[in-house]
Amino acid sequence: MSMTGKVAIVAGGGRDIGAACAVELAARGANIVITYQASADRAKDTVERIVAAGGNAIAIHADLTQKADVYNTVETTLSTYGAIDCLVHVSGGLVERKKIVEMDLAHWHKVLDVNLTSLFLMVQGVIPHMKPGSSIVTFSSQAARDGGGGGAIPYATSKGAVSTFTRGLAKELGPDIRVNSVCPGMISTGFHDTFTPDNVRSNVAGATCIKREGTSEEVAKLVAFLACDDASYMTGNNVDINGGLLFS
């Protein structure tokens, strides 16, 4: 699963799954650009880890719901490395658990912007600079398939939209650029530390065939496969990684 000499933008690569993706792709030879918004220290640590291992990486502060920040990310990548071969769009979040009756329009728009508009803008920014053989890996979620947990309807809805966006984009960009999505289940990350009670995590992990939560590194290995030429006949797929909790 070589990425030698390729340039990969990992949007939301400062922590957890995004950081693991950046490290994994760098280990396979890619030059890395990480974007981050609120995790400057962790993004810096990820860059230092990649450089210490002999790789190339930079980090850019960016709000990917803003076109100017997306433009700056693309231009900085091109001025630093001269190309864009891969986009891994991890950036997103639940923001806050709220039931529909409690929700104002601002919350609804914020969640959809964080998960979906940011992806649209990043894709729109990178594809003019991608050559044939490039790849895009998006991040959907198990929530896109099962509706998510309590108070997560906007999140689940946005992730369902990411799955559909991935399928449509694969048709639009093929045969030159492949587009696939990863659908994580219960992965041990800060996301669940913040939004999922311990008893729920334990119950969900126990319901998987593997009987545990997944790790960011396990997700990153799947991302690396989808990003590289070994997956050359895969596009438009939404690939589950959930320990056997839910079969597609």
C-alpha cells in the first residue's frame, strides 16, 4: 500500500482518527498536509512525529466551512509540495446532542456545515489540481446506516448525506479520480469520550463480534488502502469498520 511521493491532505488531521491517518499515510511515503481548527498542540505533535520518522508534514489552521480557509489550504499545499494526489476528509463532529424539539435552526445548520459543507468545499478546492490516479476518502459513519444515538439526528443525517455525496462524486470524477468513504462504528476516540456515556460504550463494544472498541490506527489502515493504488478498482463504496456490530 505504497503512497511514495504522493501528496495527501488530511482534513481534520490534528487528533484521533485524523492524526492516525496522517501518520499511516506518511509511513507509506506520502507528503502530508494536516488541517486543524481547535487542536493546535496535537496537530503540532503529529507533524513532529511524522518528521521524526523521516517523513514530510505541515499543519495549517483552517475552518473548512469557510471558502477562504479552504483556498489557503489548497494554495499552501501546492506551494509546499507542488501537487495534490489525495484528500482524506476526516473533519466533522456531532457538536452537541439535542432532540429535534430542543433544536434551533442554528444548531442544525452548524452540524451540517461541519460535516457536509466542509467536505463540499474541500472537494471543490482540490479536484482542479488532481491528476488521473488521484483519490478521495471521505468519512461517513455507522450513524448514516442506523440513524445514530439519541440527540444525533443532524449528525446522522449529515453522514448519510456524505455517503450519498461519495457515490455521486465517484460517478462524476471517474475514471480519473476514485472516491470512497469509511463508515466507523464505535472507535475509541475523544468523540466518544465527549458524547457517549461509558455504559453505552461498554454495551456497544460488547455487542460487536470482536468484543471491543476499534482504534484510530485500525481505521487509518483501511483509509490507507482506499487511498492507494492497491484499491484501484474500488470507487463509490461506503466501507464499514465496526467490529461486526452492523453488517451492510
